[in-house]
Amino acid sequence: MKKNVLLVEPAYKNPYPPLGMMKISTWYKRKGNDVQFIKDTLHSPELDRFDKKRMCYKKLKDYYDIIYITSLFTYQAHYVIASTNYYKNRFPDTQIKVGGIMATLMPEHIEKKTGIKPHIGLLRGAENCPPDYSLYPNLEYSITFTTRGCPRHCPFCAVRKHEPEFILKENWLEDIDITKKGIIFWDNNWFFSPNFEKDIKRLIEFQKVGIIQIDFNQGLDCRLFDEDKAKLLSKVKINPLRFAFDNCSEDKYIQKAIQLAQKCRFKDIRVYVLYNFEDNNDTPEYFYYRINELNKLGVLTYPMRYRPFSLNGQYVSPKWDKQLLRALKLSLMFYYTKGMIRKSREAFKDIYGNNANEFKNKLYKIYENDKLKNKNKTEDIN
């Protein structure tokens, strides 16, 4: 019997399309069902959703057999709760399923606030389906995984809970739309894959048919990067080349990986740098050491603030304080594009200092100047 299926992405901001929703769409359409996808809005009494691209109103149907609601980051939970309760009240006789990363990490919260027990982890039936790119007709790239999970199980990483097993995705070629000019891979640790060389050969074939942009968005493991991998990667022109320098286990490896990549003529190298984690080694001093090392090597640094499984995203680790975290955010906003550090040595030293003590002092000064500026604004208003 044909079903009416509604797929909902809540009203939070997301630079990428919801891959899970796209796979679920294919899953149901293959069975002959009718599927509707909407990017939700903050709700008003009207049931119409205004589609800005098509400049028209897109009405909800009177009835759906099943509604899927996805989720992303934990600090966006209120959007997920709002959408779930809205559609639960609007369609009281419809089966509603909530899933995704946030739902997997905080299932008790979802159930407490909505009365719905969420799905945890991947939806196996949909996982084996290619994305339905018709939901995003203007998308310029394909999205896929060659692997799921990561054997590292780093304590700060949510992957170990969302994808607890490291598995190979043998059918990832089915996810690729050869009419698009790029492919983005969301693997958590591609270098662990025994299919690495085979995947490279496949990517070379894709480039022959016009797919020229290849990006492994989650970063590559610098501890597994060697000359053979560097040469193979250079054949498929991965751009940018992403690594991570999250903790001391990657020290020395990351420097060698960058130098090796530069030797193989990779020009756009970007490194994620975790900070504010609940670890004795994650200090402002060690953060400065890492960004300074990367700046000396001339690569782009992308600081990423650690947030535990919480609702507000305002966690402050014991080794940091609110002032330093606020000032670091401000420095990234004031001096850099999209929060990524890439300046000359002179500019870097001018912003962050010559050593860890100067780094902290400069951040505290940024904080105090911002506090004074806001105070003056308040006085002017009054």
C-alpha cells in the first residue's frame, strides 16, 4: 500500500544537506511511496511553508503515514524538540520517528520532551541506499562515506557512540552522481580502510569523466600518513587536504605529515585544532603551542571548541576560563576569515604573541577591550 512520507529537517542552520534524509527518501521512493521533504521553520499558526527559491507556498498534506525528523548538534536540541512537538500535535495519528546525531547522543532528552523514543545510530535500511539528490537539485557535489566509524575511539569524539563499529561501505560508488563536479567524503578515518588504494583508483576514474573536486571533509589521520599515501593522494588532487592536531598523540606526526604533503605539492592544507576539552593536556598554553607550530609551517588552522553532550554549548573546561574562550572567539572573528588562522608569522605574533604567556595576556586584553566597548555602548543607549 502506497504511503505518504514527510521528511523534516528542523530550523537550525546547516551548511550541508541532511544526508540521512536524502537516503530515507530513496528508500521509500524505491518502494513506490510518496515522499515530501521540508526544511522546517520556526512555527507560526499557519501550516504553509514559504519556499523562497520557488517564491511560492508549499502546503503540508492533510495526512502522512510516517514523519521522519532528523537532528544534528546537541546544542540545537530545542529546534528538534520544537519540530517534533509541532508535527506530533499537527498529525496526532501519524507515526513520528526522530533520529540523527543529536537524537543518538541524547535519546533520554528527546523522549522526556516529546514522549517519542528516538532511533539510535544509523538506519540500516536507508544506509544502503544512495542519496536522493532531487531534494537538492542545485547541489554541486555528491556526498558519501567509504567507511563508517573509527577505530581510534578518542574520548572527545561522538563518533564512537553514533557509529560504534568500523565498517567498510563497499557500495559507495552508488552514491555518486557523475553529473556533479565534486565529491565530499564524510569518512571519520579513511586511512584505516584496507580499500584505500582501490578507492584512489576509483577516484582517478571519476576524474576522467569530469569530477574535479574531491574533499575528505572530516580530516585525515596524520599518524597514518606516509610517503606512499601522499603520492597516491596527489594523483586525485584532493583539495583541501585536511588533518587534525587535537592532542599530544599527534605531535611530531602532524609536522611530518604537513611537510610531506607540501613536498608532494599540496598547497591548501588545513588542520583542525580542538580546544577546551576536559583533559589535563588541553590548556591555553598547549593550544598556543599547536597553532604556533602550524603557523610556522604555513598551513591554515581551524580551531574547534569542544562541547560535551549538552544543551547550551557553553561548557568551560577546568584548564580554561570564560574570558580566554570569549577572547579567542573574538580574535578569530576580528582578524581571520571564517575563524581560520592563516597569517604571516609577523601578523600571527602581533595577534597572539611570541609565547604562551604573551598569548594569554593578549587574549585577556582583547576581552577587557570588548567589555569596555560594550559598556560604552550601553551608556550611550541610556
